[in-house]
Amino acid sequence: MMEILNNYIDATNTHNFDEVRKILHPNATYFFTDQNCTTHEEIKSYFENAWSLVKNENYEARDVKWLYAGSHSATCTYTYFYEGYINEKYTCGYGRATNVFVKEFDNWLLIHEHLSPLPNNSSIQTSS
């Protein structure tokens, strides 16, 4: 199952939405802290805005836990880590993520992602 998630993370780190789109289900929905995106165009706009703000961003999934892994769907949670440069100053951060993948026509596609801040009482997981 990690290959499915790694393919998505690798596509995200290309900073090319055409690569991300290859892994998105037609009905993909994203829940971000400040916005919900329910179309590929909304998702593209959100990604491209983030990439323009955080230069040379690297995105990682840490402490991955697979809640369910079946023959046609898989769900995982993880701590996300990002790093890059805003106004030429290094920045990094953490949060929590849930990803839901579905298998259609022998292809694993992301149908849902939910990103949110870590709770105040949470310890940050830094293992890869």
C-alpha cells in the first residue's frame, strides 16, 4: 500500500499539477483547513497557489497508518511535513492527513484528502 501513497507524494513534489491529476479520481474532494475543493480545477488552483507561496517545497508523509487496505479501497492517516522557502526564508510545518484511495480499472486513485493542523495536545511525529 505504501507504493500508492508514495506515488501521490512523488507527484505532489513535482509541483506539476498534471502529474497530480493522473492520480486523482474524477470525484476527488479535498478538505483543507481554510477551504474545501470539490473539482479538479479548484484542487489545481489550491495546489498551484501553495506552490507559488512556498518555493522549493518538499512534502512528506510520516507515521503512516493504514486504517483499511482492501482490494478496491484503502485509507491511511499520517503526519504531513512540509518545508520550503517563503520570501527566501526557510519554513517548515506539520499537520495531520487522511487519504482515501479507490481502485478503478487497475489504477489506484485518490478520491479524498483531508488536511488539518495537529491538535494542541499532540506530539509531533518525526519518523519517516
